[in-house]
Amino acid sequence: MRIQERINKAVKITTVGEITYVAFAAPGASQASACWQAFKIDNTCGTIIVWADSDDKFDNIATDLTALTYR
């Protein structure tokens, strides 16, 4: 069973060094649509998780997760 089937969401993961960006959306969602929930996991000094736009709303695009604003 694929991970997408277990969580019933489309998933995009981008890793840059010690930072991992994760986004979820409904299955079949376009990465260019503002329907993604995104957060980043920063492991540079401990583990810190912050949401894009400081919220957990499904209102982000996922074409470049590193370009979103995380607070």
C-alpha cells in the first residue's frame, strides 16, 4: 500500500540540507493550485516545525515549497 493511500492525500516532499518541506492536498490536486497545506521541518538546531503562512489551511501552492513563507 502506498503512503498516499493510507493518508488519502496527495503528498509532496522536498528536502534541502537539514530542512524538509511537506505539503498535502486532495488526491489529483495540481501543484499550481492554491489548495495545499504546507509545513517545514527544520533540523538545523533541534527539530522545529512551522506552517506556511503561520496556519494549517489548504491555501498554498506546491510548485516550489521552499518559496513559501513559514512562521
